[in-house]
Amino acid sequence: MKRILIIEDDMDIAGLERDYLQLNGYTAEIVQDGELGLKKAMTAMYDVIVVDLMLPQKDGFEIIREIRKKLEIPIIVVSARNEDIDKIRGLDFGADDYLTKPFSPAELIARIKSHLRRYERLKGHTISEIIAHRGLEINIASHKVIVNSIPVQLTTKEYELLLFLATNPNIVFSKAHIFDKIWGDECYGDNATVAVHIQKIRKKIEKDPTNPEYIETLWGTGYRFNP
């Protein structure tokens, strides 16, 4: 049974989330304190983290950032903060999805299921294959990325995006196509989501992110992986 950690200080919302999760066959645990929530999340015993941004002791942005240093499990933000800057910042820190309050519990369940399917699919790779391009190595079997012999830590979505582009070299993909391929219709996002993740990947794999060698931008068209 999949375990979901809910980090939310509003017990009405947290209780609603827990009830719907349990009705759909999940085990759900609620933590109302940000600092305790982070400690719980870092035990790596959960399959998905659902986190609010405005929390006592430690806010959601910091929680996401700390989790991403060690774990790749799906993180879904559920917040009353509906400004684009908050959504972009949450995704930039490593969240996989962003749901604005008030929300439909059924939509939350759909998004959790979607992210679990993608995460399980990534973990289930059994092909022993390494994609290598000019110092960049992507080991599909172990889900590891190495740049010039140095391991690089990517989030689940960053890895999916890089793998998608690297397995389709020299093909230009629009932001809309990339979003549909990586996130699908069930998740929040727009062109900014793709741009933010491309920027984050470049910071991790490119020698000079402002003059990228691997992921090229074709202005007004999209992105292309240059092998």
C-alpha cells in the first residue's frame, strides 16, 4: 500500500485529503509542523509528499529544497498562494506539481496517481543502456547522470526531461510538446514550467548554462538536444 505524507497545518484540509486518500487505497499521515514534516519526509518511507507552503517552523519551499537534496519521490504542492511567481518558485525548488486551494480532492488523487505511475515507470527501467554524449552519461538502468565523471543529482522531472531530449537528439520539440510528454494533461503547468526545468538542468550539466552545449534553445520554436 502506497504511503502519502501530508504536511499541512489546516486540519480541515488535511483531514479531507487523508479521507480521500484512504478511500482510494492509500495510507496517509498528517504532520502540521514544517520542521517535523521535513524530518518525517527524510525517512524515505513515503511514496508521495503533499505539502503546503505556509507552515509553522519551516515553510514549504525550504522543505521541498531539503527533500530534493536526497530524495526523488514525487512532491505535490497544495497551497492557497496562487501567484505565478509562487508556482514557478515551487517548481524551481523541485516540486513536481502545484495545486491551488480550493481544490477538488478527486483532482488531487488523479495527480498523485499520475506521478506515481511515472515514478514507478522510471524506477522500473531494466535496460542496461548508457547514453553518452561528450562527457555526459545517462545510465538508464540505474537512473544516474554523470557529467565529466562527476555524478549529478536531478529531480524526477528533470531526469525525465533530459532523458526524453537525449534519446531524441537533433529533433526540435516545442515547449507544449515537451510539457505534454513529461507532465501530461493531469498536472498543472505551462510553458514556464518547461523553461524553469530546462534552466535547472542546464545549471547542473552545462559548463556555461548561459551558452549551453547540450540543450539548445531555438527561439520561437523550442528546444533540441545537441549530441
